[in-house]
Amino acid sequence: MSTVKIFSDSTSDLPQNWKDTYDIGIVPLYVVFEEGTYKDGEDITPEEVYRRVAASGVLPKTAAPSPADFIAAFQPVISSGQDIVYISLSSSLSSTYQNALLAAGEFPEGRVQVIDSQTLCGGIALLVMKAVRAAEKGHSAVEIAAMLEHSRSLMETEFVVDTLDYLYMGGRCSGMQNFIGSLLKIRPVLRLVDGSIIPTSKIRGKKEKAVEQMLQNALVHVDRMDNELLIVVHTLAEEDALYLEAALREKTQVNEIAILHAGCVIGSHCGPHTVGLMYMLQD
């Protein structure tokens, strides 16, 4: 057993076989509808979220784990003698990071290292897998944390949404932007920069054009791509994900390309039929 256990939250959207194989701890965020509160990845499916939103026209709220949630997850691991590296959803998007910091303060100094990923979803998953491999090699929690703080600056994250409706309902674009985007059938390519979401391209017409633009944006960096792992993530957009996987296998030297399914919290903000690319650059 490694002396360091890696944790993340449910927005990392790690496949179950990765969590099982590498003993990765997950602290779930919450999805809140009027009639109840559900743990992301445990009590409700993305398909159920989309069904409820389509029926009501109202998005669920999402909530961070409390400090008490983190303490409950971390305590048995610390008591067993392992240290912890926890990799959080971007602090610009959620209070999850701050709550994890508060929890870490309840343990002896240095035993719990909390890292702001400054990204989401597959981007977090990339950092988690780097941390897992470092822990397997015997690196300490402090060493892994320092590595991750450097690696996160090399992360590239872009995604294409099928509709602006979810971003509008979630307050991430104005009513006028949503109206004009829908009227003109504009498909934005969105990018994560310093933990915040910004549009990099606004493609008019079919979604396939925006997906192709996102692919071309990635291929600009083909000579600098970290060839260890690249992630394609989607919400009910399997055809787009498979297209990107095939194109990237043909045009890059990446050893592993994983397709992940985004969970309820990510899906609540971007909506169904979203597809994204996450990869790291070499120094």
C-alpha cells in the first residue's frame, strides 16, 4: 500500500475501474432539486437530471461538500497512517476547495495536501492519474502536491456545448447572448483559463463544425502534447466523442485516450450533448 492516498471530488468524473484499481477516494458534490438533495454519482444519474430539467425548465442547484464531509472521508485514511493529496474542482467555480482546506486544518500539519486543480472534469482526472503514478513511485504528499501545482499550469481544457440554455439558466451567459446564440445557431468553443470559462471561438451552424474547430485547436499543440494520457469527455454525445478519439489516435502520438462520461454536477452546468478535450502540455 502506498503511503499516500489520492482523493478528488465527483466532478473529476473518474470511471469506476480507475477508482477501484488505484484506490482513489471520491468526495461527492450535491445536486439539489426542490424535492430533494442527491449525491453526485451516487443517488442520481445525469439522464435523470436532464429529464427533470426538460420537464420543469429549472436547473438544479449544485452544492459543495461541507468541511464535515471531507473530515469524514479523510479521517479513516489519516488514522490508518496514510497521508492524503486531495485534488479539487477549480476554486473559481465552487467553494469545494475552500471547504477541503478547512477540513485539512483539522488534521496534523502536512498530512492532508489540498490542491486547486484550476480545472474540471477530465482535467482533474488527468491530474489525479499523475498523482496516482507519483504515489506508486513512493513520492511523499508534499512532493506530489508540488508536482501538481506545476502540472496544472500545463493543462488545456476546451469543450463545445450543444445549447446555451443550461449556461443561461445557470447564470453563465445573459438572456441576450442566449437569444442571439439560439437564433443564429452559434456553437461556442469554450476554454478554461486560470480556472474560469471563456469563449475562444463562436462557430455558426452545425455542432460538428464547432467540434472540428476544437480538434484543430488541440492539434496546434501536437508537438507539445504530453503523450501519456488524453481525455475526451461528453454528456450523451458518444458519436462526437468517438470521432474525436479516432481523429486523435490518427494525428497524435498519445499512448492512451480515455473517454469519460460527465456526471450530474458538470452536466447541470453544460447540459446534454456537450463534448470536451483535456490534455497536458510538456514543459
